[in-house]
Amino acid sequence: MKKMLVLLSCLMFLLIGCTHSLRITNEVIKEPSQVRPVKPVKIGFVSSQDALINSVIEETSLNMMVKEAKKNYHTGSDLEVDYVMELTNTMIYSASGENFPITIPGFLLFTHAWLGYKYYVDIDTQAKLLDPKGNVLSEKKITTPYEFRYTSFARGAAASLVGWVAPPYGLLNIIPGIIFATSYDERANEELVAKVIPTYKSYVSSMLLEQIAKAQVPPSPAPKISSQAE
């Protein structure tokens, strides 16, 4: 009975604190653009269910050079706007090779709990700027790369239990070590979105305003080169 209680106590100790809350490690990704439209504008944003894109719309609406930012805009709508913006996101995830030594021999020091596994995500935001009639004025891809530390309960428990419980001396942790070093943990997604929103919306919103500013100013005509007869 006592041995069983000791075993259960050890298992509880291994499981408690085996997680690591998500922490962004490159908080300042890029400096926001300082270019702004030359005159205030009304922007119609095409409908989106993406939380990141909606945060950009809200951030853009707060800029002093934006008269109004209309959500769920449809091309040809009776609503009066100067420009229409269509935003879509692609998120590319990857894991770091550092996750292998964090798992083995790192489990001996519970490295996965106090340091966390390392992951990357590149958020590619495609911004299409149109006039009110639906004619495309410009397209721009805005990339925001993030790296972060995170350990879910599932991966933390696996590193702890396999490492300490499985004989001999946790060598079986090689298996989860390989998996964690080559595959992303999708359990991070919800917390990740909440963490990146502050810097993401600030940077992407600034790039959208720069895109509009360039559309307001027509390109300068090429200088004429005069030719003289010989």
C-alpha cells in the first residue's frame, strides 16, 4: 500500500508543472511603417472570420487618417468608401531541433517545463487593395515571423513519464524527442493568436495604410529624354 502511494505521489510530481505557458521570444518583430495617407479615407473591409484580421481592422479604424473602417463590405455596396481592402491569412508552423535535447537529456532537469519547447510561425497576410468598383489597385504580402516557447500538458507529461518511468534511464525519450523536434504542437494555436495580436495588428495595420498612401499618390511620369540630330 505504501509503495503504491509513493508511486502515485511520484507520478503526480512528474505531471505537476510539466507545462510551459506560451511566451513570444521575438516580441519586436518589425518596426511599423510611418507612411500615412495624405488625406483621410473610408475603407471597406471584406468579411472575415479570422481573429487576427479582425484585430487589424479594429486597429486601422483608430488611426486619425481613417474616417471610417466598415466591416463586412461587399463590392458594389451602396455604402460609400474610398477603398476596399481584402485580407487573407496563411500561417506556416514549424518546430525547432532544440526540442530534441530539451526532451532528452533535458527531462532530467524538467527543461521542457522551465524553458519550454521552441516553435516558429510565419503569418503571411495577403492584402488586396481595390477601388469601390472592384478594380485591383495593388496587392501586397505582409509577413510577420514569430518564435515562441510553449509546452502543452500532453507533450510535457510524455517527456516526464517516458523519461522517468520507462527503463533504462529514460532512453526511450529518444522517440518523443524526435517527434517534438520535427512536428508542431497545434495545442498552442489558441493561446498563440491571443499573444501575437498586439504586435501583429500594429504592424499589419501600418502596412495597409502605407499601401493606401501609395495608391493616393500617382507615380511620377518618367523623364523625357530629348534626342538631337547629328
